[in-house]
Amino acid sequence: MSDRTGTPLLSVRDLRTWFFTDQGVAKAVDGVSFDLAAGETLGIVGESGCGKTVTSLSVLGLLPRPPARVMEGSSVRFGGEELVGASESRLRALRGNEISMIFQEPMSSLNPVYKVGDQIGEALRLHRGMNRKAARTETIRLLDEVGIPEPAQRVDEYPHQLSGGMRQRVMIAMALSCEPQLLIADEPTTALDVTIQAQILELLGSLRESHGMAVLLITHDLGVVAEVCDRVVVMYAGQVVEKGTVQEIFAEPAHPYTRGLLASLPSVDNPGLRLASIPGTVPNPTRWPEGCRFMARCSEAGEGCEVPQALIRLGRDDRVARCWRVAP
Amino acid sequence: MSEVTADELSVGGSASAKGGRVLSAVLPGLPQLLVGRWGAGLTALLVWIGALVIVATDLGRVRAAFGGPWDAQLAVGGLLLSLAATWLWSWRDVSRPRQHKQVGVSQWDLAVIAFSKNRTAVAGLIVIVALYLVALLTPLISPYDPAFQGDLLTERYVGLSVQHLLGTDQYARDVLSRLLYGARISLLIGFVAVSISVTIGTLLGAIAGFIGGFVDGAIMRFVDIVISFPRLVLLITIIALFQPSIFLIIAVLGLTLWPGTARIVRGEVLSLREREFVQAATALGYSKTRIILRHLIPNALGPVIVAATLGVGNTIVLEAGLSFLGLGVQPPTPSWGSMVAAGRNVLLNAWWLSTFPGLAIVFTVLSFNLVGDGLRDALDPRLRS
């Protein structure tokens, strides 16, 4: 469904982001690889604490060092350019311009002391060299584009005067202001109620098409993934456990963890059915289990699971699962 | 907790516009006072009447001050400016229909509304404004030159009288005049020293809090060192080493008071930098300098303003203490602290010498503290009632 010719826009190889803390080394992201083509939407799914957010922040180099460190051998290539180890000034030039990010909590991701228009305008003036007046006109246009009613008035509102959904739209407008090629959306709808969620997802989808940008969508909600993504990366305990297209993941999930996530979704066909849940929680990242990291919670665990699991190809290079049972 | 409604944003409502204008043209401030906005109204009215009285009673002196020394010229400028500003403000305020402000109500607007409901704090603010005006206009209103000595045989220790409203001192100088000139010293030192310390403290605190790590450690250990010096001993030592002058005192006070601000700002920044808007700013590619100056410091400013206001009061007390010990501003320049000291030995015979400068210190510091407390309540949404 997406065009995957030539080099991908974003290529993450063996990304390992470790946190060196007093309690030990937390291997929050432990060898993650994926590709994202221009114009494509890739979803990263998983429970809380499985490393999704750290992965996305590592791409932009936004994690505080120390305690976080992107380990040797990790590679994040954006448009062919290596970002791991790139200078802070180079990263700064990319941020906002080429890669933008929106965050989970729209309540706190806008600066409370400035009018929303001034905040979008700041990005425009800084990155696109607009003057005050041009920036204001462009800001109003952007607010209109992200579906804010009466943009000419809203531009002078302060964040606390807007609802959560409106603020998320403002954040999206800010992220779009410099026409980035890649938008990283970290749980953009988690803090919103369901009707607003659908609107925001629809907005993201239509903006992606009109601007031709790629979207890296971080979420724990498979419903969101089904709605907007082309391909999916399922993460568990700092590792990729399964990759595939949306159709593949939903139709024939290969990894028990993916099946567990799917089983915990409410079903339209059997509305009376009790929802399944995966027992237990994600293990402590300072002490990942030796063998299969999912074994303790896996309903199908048995002999052969106590050794480290490798990703096994299921046909294509980007259709893999980390479970020995799927081996053909 | 009462919600601030859009209605209250247009404080007072409209006095009938036409009558209001006529009233405003003659007595600016009165229309506002009549509709219950007593804080703004009273300030404007007092400034207007006070300034007019000066012009009416002492026009010759105002004229002479034009060609006088720079502080006299400044006083004339201040007089004209406050007349014009008061009149224009009241006129515009009355003529313009007060629209209900609904779009773009900032947190500062909300704080101003909360503050204006705090009567004691507004009263304190009026006193402070009046004090600074008096200090500015001193060359025009003081009855005598502060250094002018009367007849030493007959005019020493004269009690309260028409010629000397607050009596005279041991050198037959007018106490009221010296009190007025002393206000300039106290208020100037308080204001400038706190400005210096707040600037240094805010910048260092924000840098320490945002950068963290080694920079944070270095700055905060420096803060610990500065704070661990007994301030008074340090002041006395430095003043003993150099010639005491007003600039030295301002510099010493300003350079020793900042650690408190630095700690407050660092604490604020530590919690602010975890907020997502800071991460969002980084994700938009803003530089560290921009994030500190434009995104962190404005958000940390509330507690700084409170601390600064209280700090002015403290600094005035500190300066009075130094002057009392003879280490502050040197004679013959009048200062409240040295006036209290001078009257100390004759308290039973000439009580007015120490009493009035003492009262001046008390009321000034009290006003700053009231305003500081009011600001604290107004700037913290949790304390707004």
C-alpha cells in the first residue's frame, strides 16, 4: 500500500537505549530495528513500559544524558543521514524542520504563559524566517487547517482557555508549521475522550495525505492502529516481537503477545464476551528474563522458551516474529 | 473557590459615560471611585490632587527647579508626567466602553483580578506608589533643604510646630525635610539592590535547574557559600575596607541577596523542565538559551515577584540597620536609619527625632510585606479565594 522503493525515510537499526540508574542498567530499548518509508504510517504498539516512547525520543535525541545513553552499534538514519552521535546543533536543525513531534498530554504540552498563536508563530518565525505579521496570517491558516473554529479569535487565546482536543489540534498545527517530512506522534489520543480521539485520528490521516509526510505513531491502542496505520511494529520488553502490515497483524498474528493484545480488544461480533487479559505485567527493565522475555506471561510457554528468542522471518524481511514456534 | 467570570473582568461596569467624562476631566479617579473601583480610583485621585496642590502652592519653586540640579529637573518631569498620565488614564477609562474581555485572558490577568480583590494588599500598593511619588517629587515638596541649619541657639530640638511640622534635630535641621530625602535613599537602595539580586538569581537559578549535572552542582555550591557568609558581618567588613557610599551599599546588598532567588527559581525550573511544553520546545529545535529565557523563566516568575517584593522590604530594614550603626549612607545625606540613631540619646526630650523615621521604616516595610503576601495569594491559583 505504501511505496517502498529506494532508501527508507527513517531507518532504525539495532537501537539500544539504556538508562544507567542507581538501581542498575535499565535496558529500556534493547535492539530495535524498523524502517519507515516516505508518506507511510507506522504504528509502534505495546503496553506501558515496553520501550515505545523511549524509541521515539531516541530518534530525535531528546532523552536526557545521563542517565540515558544510546549504545554503540545503534543506528538511526534519517534520509540517509546518521543521527546517532550527530551534533546537538545538527539535531536542532532537524527538529521542528524535518522531524516534528506531538505528545500525549495536550494539557501540559503548551506553554501556559503565551497565547497559542504566539507559540505557533514562534516556530514559524524561527524556522521559516517569517516576520510577525506573516507568521500571524500563517498561524491562522494553520489553525483553520487543523479544524479549529474561529481561528482568527482562537489565535489570541491562552492554552488554559482551550479544551484538551483543541489543544491537541494546536500542537498538531505547531508540529505541521514547518512542513516536516516525519511526524512522530506519541500517544496523541490517549488523554482525549473517544469522540475527540476519532476526530484527531481522522485529522492526522488527512494531513498526512495532504502534506505527504510520514507518521510514526506510538500507541497502546490497537484500535487506533487499525484505523490509521499501514504497518505495525509490536514491542515487548524493549524488543520488537512482531512486524507486519496491519492486515497481517490483525488477520494472522504470529506472536502470542500480539494475540493477547488482540484478544483484549472488545469485539463487535461477540459483544457479550468477557474480555481476555494478559496476566502479569511487563518485567523490570533492569532484569529482563534470560530466555523469551514474554515466557512468564505466555499461555503457550513450554520447552524451548527458556533460551533467547530471535526474530524469525515469515516470508518477507518485514514480516517477522520473535517466537520459535512460528518457524516454518 | 470562586470562579472568575467574564463579568468580573470588566471591573465596575459603566458609569454613565457623559457624566463620567465631565467628572473625570475635573477630578480623574473620582468616577472610578464612585463605581466601586476604589484602588485605581483612590490612587488616581490622590496623585491628581497632590500634584495640583504642589503646582498651586509652589509654582515659583517648580519654575526654579527647571534650571536646578538634575534631581529637581527629574522631579518636575515626574510631576508633569504624573499629572498627564492620571488625567489621560481616567479620561480613556471613562470614555471607552469597557468590553467584556473574553478572548485572551492570560494568567496574569487572572492574577491582577485576584490581587485587586485583596483590600489590604491594594492599600499597601497605594502606599508604595505614594512613597515612590513622594521620593521622586521631594525637591519640589520638602519645606527646607535637608542640610539647612537654623539658628543653633534657638532652633535646636524644636518640637512639632507650623514652621517645622515634625520638629528639628540637634543641628536645627528640619526633620520632615530630612525624612523626605531619606525616603529617596531607602527606596532607591531597596529597589536597585533587589533588581540586581533578582536578575542574577533568576538567571543563575534557571541555568542551574535546566542544565543540571555539573553546572547545577557548581552554581548551587556557590550559592551555599554565599549564603553561609553571615551577611551583616560581610557587609560591615566590606564597608569598613572601602569608603561607604550609596553605590557600595547597593552593590553589596545586591550581590549578597541573590542566592535566595536562585534557589527559588532553580526549584521551579526543576519541576517545569519535566513538563511537556519544555520537551515540545526542544522537539521544535529551540536552543537552550531560548528555552530558558522564553519558556522557563516566564513560568517561574510568580514566586520571584513575591520574593522580590518581600526582598525590597528586607533590604530597606537592612539598610536602615547599617545606617543606624553608622555604616550606611554617610552624613550629611539623610537616611532613616541614621536619623533613628541620632535621636536615640535624646528620646525622652525630643521624641520626634527617632519616632518619625522609625514609623516611616515600619510603614514602608509593612506595605511591601502586605503587597508581597497579596501577590503570593494572587499568583498561586491554589491560594486564590
